[in-house]
Amino acid sequence: MKTNRLLLTGRVTRILPLLALMLVFVQCRGPRGDDGLDGIYYTSTALYDINATDWSGDANGYWVTIDVPEITEDIYYGGAVLVYRLIETNPKSQNMLPYTWVDNGLTIYMDYDAYVGSMDILYKEIYNGANDTNAPESLMSFKVVIIEGIQLAALKNMVDVSDYNAVSKLFNIDKNSGTVVVK
């Protein structure tokens, strides 16, 4: 009887460390919603109207800096910032930045750099291989979408971020609620 007890104790002693390791490496997750999201993500959107006179630059490109206080350090390191240029002609569209448009020898390029508390929007035209940026002549509108709690790389695995409608559907972004218009 003593021998069986020692064998059983020896087996338990060998199995317990394996069970403990399994518990360490197994990740517990809560229920997953129908939308594929595992947690609570807070989103906010803001519209920024940039007048032609707000841009700075020359033939090498133009830029504008806008204050975006919603880009906190938490958002910068652990969230996502998406920017779309709103085109108000028919058909209306929302083009995600960075954006490149090519027509014969003309290439128009738009991009953004996000910082804690602000962002730069960049505009550049290249004609036949040479910088030839004209100053923007009219108002341009940009929609900034800020998502807390999910990094951009993870977001790109969940949705086509270039499609604003898909992003707004995934996060239930109402077209009017939560949107701030900044002029």
C-alpha cells in the first residue's frame, strides 16, 4: 500500500508543474460579440475644415498643423487614429490618408503625422517627376476617427480601414452623435 501511495504522489508531483504551466500560458477571454470585438472600444470623430489660407509651404509641399486634444498618450501608444479626406462633389467619397492620385504626369499625395495632442496633414503635387505643388485653393474637410483600446495593426485585421463605412459600422459610429465639427 505504501508503494502505491508513493507512485501516486510521484505522478501528481510530475503533473502539477505541467498543469501550472498550462494555466500560465492559456489566456482567458470573455465572451466575443457578433461584431468580432473582444472588449469595449470608445470612439470619437471630429471634422476639421482647413481653409486654403491655413496651409504653409512651397512647391515642395504644403502642410497644416491642427490641434487634436483627443490624441492622448494612451491613444498614441495603445489606440488608433484614422484620417479621411471628405470629397463633397458627386459622387461623395471619403478617402483614407495616406492617399495618392495619379493622372498622366501628375501625382497628388496626401498624408498625416499624428502626435500627442495634434497632427500634421501634408499635401504634395509632383508633375513629371518634379515637385510642383500649388497651394490649395479651396476648403478641404477631414474626418478624424480616434479609437481607444485597439492598436492600428489589430484593427487592420478586423476591418478594411480604408472603408469609412465599414469602420463606422464595426464601431457603431452614428453619423451625427459624437462628431465634433472644428473650423
